[in-house]
Amino acid sequence: MTTIKKLNKQSGVKAPFCIFNYKRVMKKNQMVIILLAFTMILEVLFLVSRNIIIVMGQMCITATMVILYVKGNKRKE
């Protein structure tokens, strides 16, 4: 049993944030957060350099984020 599960059992907390499918849920959330960070970096680079390649990279990352979000919602239903 992981430490987080032990803490949840000991505290007796029954809230939505209790760990149920930690690995699968966190993989999706971490990917979206990482992609969001890349998008922010590319936005700053675009403001500095005004390069069209950076805009294309931004669009690809945003599309990947949308796909991950839609797939995550389908699995929850």
C-alpha cells in the first residue's frame, strides 16, 4: 500500500480527491500540465521572435492537449 493510500485511510477522508486510479489519472494530468508549460514557453518565444514555426509548434501542442482532454473525458463516462 502506498504512503498516500495509508494517509487517506488514517485520516478517514472520503473526498473526491482520495486516490482511486492514481497512476492513470496522474499520467493524463501530468501530460496536460507539461504540454501547457510548453505552450507558455512557446508563447513567450513568439512574443520575442515573431517566428511562424513557433506558432505551428503551439498549434500542435494545443491540439495534443485537446485530444488528451477528450480521451480523458470519454474514459470517465
